[in-house]
Amino acid sequence: MKLKPFCVLAASTLTAVVVLACRDESESTLQPSEVNADVTAPAILLAVGDIAGCPERYQDEATAELVSELPGTIALLGDVVYQDGTRFEFRNCFDPSWGRVLDRSRPSPGNHEYRTDQAGPYYEYFGTRAGPSGRGYYTYKLGTWRIYSLNSERNIPEQTAWLETHLAANPSKCILAYWHKPLYTGGRNPNDSTVRPLFDALNRAGAEVVLNGHNHHYERFAPQDAFGNFMPKGGTREFVIGTGGSQLEEFVTVQPNSLVRYVAGWGVLRMTLSPGSYGWKFLPVLGAAEADTGSANCSPLTKAARRQ
């Protein structure tokens, strides 16, 4: 095992972020640095999970190099450092590669983060970028879009109630959410029904997209509801992007509504979030095969219409 060089952590503190840590309002004050004052322009979200480790087999340097050359806010989809999310691993295995984009990162926790001190090192490393300390879920706006970073590892009932309250208080034409464990997946880790209440609350509120990690591959689903029913109008499109640097894993099954399955290389998903529409493209690291690209409009259906 070859350890990556030690790197001293350093991060600036933003006033708006400090405010979020001190109060809980219906309208979050956590604002990504990439929010564009011109709301007619598209915003960029780069998403990936399952990223770094000290052994040389991890490809986090390659994916870090990729995102460092791209504009946009970065959604980290959990399991950002292996194996146990320790302070040592954050300092020596994650920070030397992905620390360069810390200021643009908006994380969600994974199961490996919770192997140490209830994810204490995760909250210490990301600070207010991870939302209120110890909670693991928060909301922000990106361009005209409402974004929710959620926690698939703890407090689903409490979190679902919070999410439903926020969705009702902050209606948005276009909504995207992300967390670690997917509701549906064809990978080695099976479907996780514990997150169904989160997916259901989002779908009923009109959410367009859910992003997950956990399985080490790329997968895209057709729009569906929380019970796996195909919904060409009013469905929520799920992506699994566990291709941040950890060892890739083959698919073990083909789930209903699974349209694209890719395990040919590491990479990140670029979401282009425009007013009323969105596009996606999986960006592989140098040398990997092309994977997936597409676009869609935000759903015109209201929350009430989805329930009918």
C-alpha cells in the first residue's frame, strides 16, 4: 500500500455558510459559489460518489483532475473516502486529490463515512459545506433550480418530514436531489427501500432528478415513481454515479426502467440546469469510452396532478 502525501487542510469561511450553521429556516442560506446572477443562464452541477482511497488502485487523482478543469458546483454522492472515513483518510487519501475543489463541493454522506464516530471526520472536514453539523441534509438554490442534499444513512422519517415541509414552502419548477444509496439499482448492492419515503416525497412534489452513488458504476433510469412505475410524464429520473475512483463493479441484474448501464471507466456526470429544462452527459476520464448524454424538460405537472 502506498499512501498519498500528507496535506494540511485549509478552507475559507463564507459568511452565508456560517449563518446556516446557526439557524434552520425554510429557505436555506447555503448558497453555492457558482450561483449565477443571470437566472436565464444554465447552471452546472458535477456529480459523483465513491471516490478516494490511499491504495494506488483508486483513480481519484484522475477524476479530481477532470473536475478541476470544469466549471460548476460539485455534488459528492457519499463514500468520498475509503475504508472508514477516518480523519487520517480524509487528510491523506481524499484531500491530496479532491481537496483542490473543496470550495465548490456540496457533499452528502455515505455508509463508509459513518464507520467512524458517527461520521464525525466527514462533518469536520467539510464543515458548513455539509449543512448543519451532524444532520447530513440541507437545501440550496442553483440558478433557477432547487437542490436538496440528503442523508440516506440516518433519520429517514425525521428527514422526510423536513423535506416535505421544505418542498411545500419553496415550490420550484425544477427540482434535483441527491444522496448516497439508490432506491433502484442493478449493482452488487441491492435496491434500498429505506430511502423510498425520500424519493416519494420528491416525486409527488415534482422533482425531475435524483442522483445516487453506492454501486460503483454508472446507470440511468427512465422517469418513474417511488414504486418503480414508469411515468413518461411526471416521473423522476434516477442516476447512479459511483464512478469517482473506487474499484468499478459489474452489474448483477437489469432493473425495470434501467436504460443505460456503464462500467467501462471512471468519470463524473455533468448536469446542465437551465430554466425549465436540463441536460446530462457522463464525462469519462481520459481513455475511457463515451457513455451517455441527453436532455429533457422539467415536468409541467403540479404536485396535485401527480397524486391523481
